[in-house]
Amino acid sequence: MNQANPYAPPRSDVTPLTPPLPSGGMSSRVPRTGAWLSIALLIISAPYYLVYFLPGISPVAVVVTLHLIIQVLSLVSLCLFVRYIEFRHSISNLWPLFLLIAVVSVVLGIVGVPMLIDETSESPIYFWISVLGLPLFGIPYAVLGFRIKGIQGATSLTTTLGWLMLVSGILVASVVLALLAIPLSFAVGWITAVVLFAGAREIDAAQA
């Protein structure tokens, strides 16, 4: 309460929760491209999981092609998202996690191709690489989500996205619950697109 004028509205000296946009250093094309790639990933993922869990309804070549496209889209969109988050919130501890996730994703993606081509293959090498690779992917992905949810001044959507990534990473790392991460991946994709589109608009407004 204002002691000089008790009828004056209350004032707050608390600084704004959302930090100002850093000046320069990023074009709005970066988050906007990441947003469109996230949407493309969502669109392609739906038919991919359909033909993956219902083998025989589509040629193997189509399944493998969708598999490879998803691998590329997921890595590029995540890369652009990490770049934007590091720029927007002036942090630099996310990139090593992305690199680890990218390496494991590439290995799992390559291993997945022969398994998709020959569904009857029972090669223990491919099986154990997949089993061991899931925790190696899920743990850094969960840590990435943990760090994103803990960013000071982040929007509620960004914090929610961090929580979803954290839970998704834990599910993947558990191996036995990895399939439960699939529906979460769709939520992560949509929220990622929304966050990146908002970031692109913010950058455009600041540069206008």
C-alpha cells in the first residue's frame, strides 16, 4: 500500500518474469523453419506408425522411406528448437545434450533400417543395440527436458514442453514403457511448433 496515498493502486517492484529478447544474433527464419518442420514431422509420423504397427498394409520401401524422413526431420527440428531456446534465454548448456541425442538417434535409425526390411530377422546384434540405445537416447532427452522446464522466465508452454520431454525421456529410457512415449511425442511436436512460431513473431516484432 502507498503510505502517502492509501487509495492508490498497489505497486510492484518485481521485474518482469519474461526476460527481454536478446538483440541481434538470430533471424526469425530459424524458429519458423523449426516450427514448420515440427508440423511436417507430425503429419508424416501418423501414417508411419500406422504402417509400422500394421505390417503388410504398405510396401517395405514406403516404411523405410518414412522412417528415414522422420529421423531427419526430428533431428533438424530439435536442432533449431535448441538453437532458439539458447538464444531466447541466453543459455548455452543445451547443445551438448542435443549432440548426444543426435548421435544416438542416428545409430538407432541406421539399426532400424534392416529390422524394417526383414521383419522376421532375429539378429541379436540389432536387438541389443536397440535395447541399449533406448536408455542412451532417453536419459539425455529427459535431462534436456529437465533443463528446459527449469529455465527462469520461460513461458508456460515452454515449461510444459520441458515437462513432456522429461516424462517422454524417462519412458524411453525404461525400455519396457518406451511405446507410451509415442503419444507424448505428438504433444511435444505441436507445442514445439507453437513455441517456435511465437518466437518467430517475437523476433519479427523486435526487428520491425
